[in-house]
Amino acid sequence: MSNTDFVLAVEDLTVSFDGFKAIDNLNLYLDRGELRVVIGPNGAGKTTLLDLICGKTRASAGSIKFKNQEMTSLPEHMIVRAGIGRKFQTPSIYENLSVFKNLEVSFPRGRGVFGALGFKCDDEVRNKVMEVAEMIGLSDRLELESGLLSHGQKQWLEIGMLLMQDPELLMLDEPIAGMSARERELTADLLLRICKNRSVIVIEHDMAFVSRIAHKVTVMHQGKILAEGSMEKVQADPKVIDVYLGH
């Protein structure tokens, strides 16, 4: 395929586990600055798709291009370095470290020759920590031990740890699971702020939340894309209604 303006272009992607096609000839195109939500019943292949994009799982066939660079053959750490960040369902923060330290240790110091030497990096790191803490709403919690945060705040901290690396594509798997109603609202605001200067893919089940944040919704079913478009459009699609209500 020729070069595109898409930040992510997934084409003819297939992955088989023991003959079962978990992802079946899938095509997906993501714009810069787009917030895409992927929905679909359990077993549709949503998490597998993220696993493929971040290199955790290897494709059997097809192409994943990020900023026109082929990702399918790269190791996971190179995919991260290219600018793709991924948050899994369970938060992995350093519970015994402060919020500040969690963010600080996530800063990619080894990005260049000087980074590796810690060359005048301290102001740069501190400024980045402050900027990210502000964005995730934890500016007043920086000295707090992270284990003492609420469930929602831990999730935001982990998003912040990814933001410290300035990814151009951020992927989040069910980010509001287990959150209070207020935390869900704040998370919606957070995601809408984050996608101002990067692309975001979110997997989510909560339809009220999806309709609040999604620029565009992709509905997956049995490893394929069943429908795509605005929330209104996919909700009215007979194929989607059948998959969700007909079984």
C-alpha cells in the first residue's frame, strides 16, 4: 500500500490460534487526533487486536502500519519507542512509590545520547511530571504513596505513566471498569483532553460512556469488523442489533 495520512493503517490482518481465526482479514484506519472506541461482544477479538498492534501477539498475515512504518516484524520495545502506548486492564503501578516517582520513572531517559547520561534532564523530567499530573488530575497527590490512591486514581496514574513517554497512539482496554460514576465522568474528560494531540483507541462495554467520548465507533464480531461510524449509526445498524440482542 502507498503512504497514507492515517496514523494507523491495519490491512488484511489475520491471526489464528490452533486453526481458530481470532482476527479474520481485518482492516482498520485511524486518523491523527482521533478517539476511536472498539466495541463488540466477548470473544469478538477486541483485546487480541490491541495485542497485535503492540506486538504482544504476532500476526499470521496482513500489515500494521504506524505512521507508514510496518510494525508486524518489530519487537514490543521498538513498537513502544515508535510511539505506541498500551494500558492493560489491571493497573501496574509501583504501589510503594509516590505518584511523583511513578511518573518520573516512566520518563524515557534513554531516548538520546544525552538522555542516557542524565544530561540536564532533571528540570525537563520535573516539568513533564507536572504537566502530566495536571492532565490526569493528580497534581495535589504527587507526594502520596500510590497504593493509597482510589481505584480510579490508580487508573489515571497508569495513563499518566504512558503519557510521560509522549505516545502518538494510546490504546486503553476497558479503562473505566470498577470506577465510580464520578470517576467515569472525569475519565471521559481526561480521554477527550488526551486526544487533542494524539490518537486513542479505547475498548469499552459501557455504552453511555462510549457515546460520550467516541469520535467514531468500530463494532467487532468474530474477528471481523461488523460496522463502523458514529455511535448513532452503529446503534441503528440491524447487523449490530442482531449481534447484541439476537443471541
